[in-house]
Amino acid sequence: MYLFNERVVQRGLPPDLLELCTSVAQQLDDKYILDIWDMVRHMTSVPLVSTSTVPENRTSPDVQTAFVNQALRYLEKNYCQYLLGYISESQHQARLGGIPGIYPLVQAFLRIKVPQGMPGLEDAEVDGLPLWPMVYYCMRCGDLEGALQAFNRASQDVGEIRDFLQEYMHSDQNRLSPASETKIKLQYRRAVRHSPDPYKRIVFCILGNCDPSDSHSEVADKTDDYLWLKLSQVCLDRDLGATPDQTSLADLQRQLYQDYGEVHFNAQQNPMLYFKVLFMSAQFEPAIEFLWRMETLSSHAVHIAIVLYEMGLLNVPTSIAAQMLTKVSTDDEPLRRLNYARLVSLYAAKFQTTDPREALQYFYLLRKLTDSKGENLFAKCISELVTETREFEMLLGQVKEDGSRQPGAIDKFQDNTQRIIETVAKDTENKGLFEDAVKLYDLAENSEKVLELMNKLLSPLVASPSTMHSNRDRLHNLAISIAQRYTKQCLSGTRTTTDTFYLLLDLFTFFDIYYAKDIDRALTTIEKLKLVALTPESVDDRVAGFKQYKDEIRRSMPDVLIATMNILYTKYKTNRNKPSYSPRSMTPQRGMDVGKDSYLEYLRRQAKSLITFAGMLPYRMPGDINARLVQLEVLMN
């Protein structure tokens, strides 16, 4: 996938994906796997119209004709290989010699397979071998010239069948004219049907499309033979497909997939055979879905789907939420749709935690698809990948100290990286993972969302004591680093969001000082923030200012009020208990008494202003807050 995607990203001519997959299969040195990819190579070599949809292409007469022809070529080629293997085991009896070609190959095969005097064979011979088996096996190997040669060299006159074969050979779709087909069918019904020679019957049925319901099991005793026979009898004229003595490709597909199905072909014990039956009958989607369910073959199912999708041959549903295999009412029966997005996603999920870079290569294949909300599926998959692996920096990059972004793995795809990161950030936020979303929005250079989410994260922790490695400590450090970088780069969000963020940082500072029992400095800090009223003259202004604050600040107000009142009470108690005389002379000083009383009264006025301010706030505070404020104020009187 890496080589293919790299060329796609570079806007160059993509490499032959089928060739790449086939070369990998060859390295496995597994005959069955090579057969799978050989099937794919044959069945994808068909003409397509780029302006047509996949269902339109798949059901067009030209493409269906190509499917049938390619399947026949594959089955015929394989049968030739089978004959060679069969002969090699009995070379002395076969007497093949060194003459090239299929005709001598079939002759050698018949010397072993169908010995002279086999019951039921007619007397006609060619070169000392039974004629009709010779004709059939030449046709089975795709050598119509060889079959004609056998007729020409026959020991007896074979009648019109030789002319029918010539016409069959030179027709566009290996079909006789209606007149010739009528003649051969008449001959079949009158005489040939009752012939004891099974090879003669099957030759007539292939050439004249006679009796398509007969499976000719005496000759076509293997599934490959049966499939070849039925494909040879397929009528690609839709008008004829409805008649009882004609079989369309759709009829054959229904018979194989719906009427017979997995049980008939013993698919669980012989998955390769069932896959071949479906794939060779151009039922790609059910074939891939079945192969996907076979654990040892599932990876090949995925890559076959990828090849077909990239070629425009895979029929996929409009919704990525559909089941793996579905039937759509607008499609011609028995066409199915395979959920390509689900297939690729499930496959990549098998290794996304151990090899996220490799998973990314497969997710990139989904870049042209969207979900129900119209969002790019590549971006959505990256979002899930990031959430699952938490490899933020490796996949998406990271923000360096100078504010620049270090590229991540997704940058090699040269897509709209910022849009992808924004999508991942949005998904992460929707899942409630705000801290992760902050880092992602920071990568996407969305400072407003960074500050907005930081405010949500900081607000509940403002009044908590600071401890090492706590959530508060970690988020506070993150906020400080963001503040320093944003200040240096002159970055900000909206005014309200930005002001809230920096005010929350100031409140963190206030509470840190408060918990450190630096009372004087804490009081100075809260006075500078102008958040609470500590004089009667400032009450109205502070109440009006409170209305402008966002909820993140308002929710902190009860703790701020209690902390401020505790500061005032602590200062009051400390100063009240101080002696009213000079430490050096140990004698009372009237001037100090006056100063002390005045200062204590000043603290009481601050406390009273604070309570008045708290009572005027348009905010429903916890029930015990006002009681605690009043209790502390009473202790100061």
C-alpha cells in the first residue's frame, strides 16, 4: 500500500496495484493464494466506461460478456495445466512426444483417461481415439481449432455439427445464429439426447445451448467443469434470458449463490472452491465477504476489494453504516454491495495499535468517502486512530517551543493537514477528551478553541490545593506554557475567552499563594484582580463586572469569596492578638492602640463589603456559602 499511496500522493501515474499484490502473493509460495490472484487478474481485464456507475458497468452487456469470456479463459488455462500434470504421472502410456499444442496434449490425455472400449462411447474415432471425447476436451481447453481438426479427421461423417462448430468459432459471442441454434436443438431432441455417448451430448449442449438444466455429471464431474459448462451456455442477450431454454448470467449467479450457496459447495471445508465459484461468476462482493470471514484468507479479501475498488469494479453502498454485504432495491438481482469502508477499517483495526503508520496507509484509501454527516472518512479514521493509540505527536506532529509545527505521519499524504487535525480535534472534544482536544486544536492553530477548552478544564480546579503530579498541577503547567507562547506570538481568541483564560491563571496564582499562607500577598493579589468588592464604594462596580464574566469565572466565585473572607478573618485575628505596646520598651503605646483599632475596623469594613457584594450577585451559590461568610464576619465583630 505504501508504494501505491506514495505515487498517488505525488500525483503521478499510480503503479499497477494488482501487479503489486500479485508480486507479494508470489513471495508466499502458496499455490492457492497465487490462484486467487490469477482469478482477480483474469476477471478484472474487462472494458469499463468511466462515465458510468459501478452497477451500470457491471450489468452492461459488453462487460458481462467480458466477465464470462475471462472466466472461461481462466478455467480453460487451468484445465490445460491439469492435463499436463495428469500426463506427467503416466508419460509412458500417454506418449505425448515433443509436438507442441493442445491437440496432441488432449490425445496424450485420452490415451490414459478414456481407453478404447469405454462403455457408451460411439464408434466414431479420430487418430485411433474416440471422437467425441477428443472434441470435448479440446473445447474444454479452449482449443476450438483443435475440436474442428478432430471433426475434419474423423473416421465417420459427423454431419452438420462440424459446420455449427465453425459458425460458433467465428461468432462474436460464441453463439450460433437463431436458425442454426434451432437446427441443432432439433437434432439434439430427436436423436442426440438419447445417445449413450455423454461426450456427444455435452458437445451438442455447448454448441447449441441445448437443455441448460442438464449438468452432464458423467463428464463434468468436477466443480470447475460444471462452472465452465454453465458459463459456456450463458446467454448474454437479456431478451432471451427470460425464456425457459436460455440462461442469463444473472440466472447462473442466482443459482450458484442463492439456490446452492455455501452448504452445497461445503464452503467451510473448502473455502477456495466456493470463492472461485462466486468470483468466476462475477459475484465479487459475496466472494470477498465470504473470504473475509475465513481468518487465514481475510487479508487477501481486503486487498482484492481494494484492487477492485480502485479499478471501479466494486459495488459499494451509499452509507458507510450499512452491513458488510447488502442488497439495494435499485440494483439488478442478484447484485450485492460490499461495505468497502467497513472492510478496510476492520482490517486496519487489527494492527492499528501496534503499527499505526501502516494502518494510516489503509485509511488513506478511504479518502474519497464521507460519513452520514459529509465528513471525510480518512479524517474520521485518523481521529479514531489517534484516540485509540494516543500517538498524537507521531501521527499529527507537535507544536515546538517557537510555535512552529513539527510534521507528523499524516503530512506525507499532502492532504489538507490542518483540516484533518481540526476534524480529529472536534471528534476528540465530542468524546469529552478536552485535554487531548486542546493539544489537537493547538496543532490546528485554532487558538479560540484552545483557550475555550482550557477554560473548561481550569475552572473546576481553581480552588484545589496544588500537589505534585496532580491534574491541577499538570493542567496549570500546560496553561502557563500556552500563555507564554501565545503572548510571545501575539495569539489570542475572542476577547471574552482570552480574558477568562488569563483571569483563571491569575486565580490559580491567588489560590497557590493562599494555600502557601502568604496572607498579605494573597490579599494584595485579589485586590489587584478587582474581582470582589472590599470597599462599600466598589460594590456596585464589582457586581456589574460580575455579570460580564463567563461561567468558568462565576463558578469559582464561591471559593474566591470564602478564601478572601478567610484572609480577612486571619488578618483580623492576628492583628487583634498583637500587644499594644512597643516590643523594645515593653510599655503600652497609645498611638499604636489607635492604629490597631483603626486597622481592625478597616478589616471589618472590608468583610462587610464582601458580604454585601456576595448578597447582590445574580448567581445562585451553594446554600452554606453565605452562612459561612456571615459566620466569619460575626467573629470579626
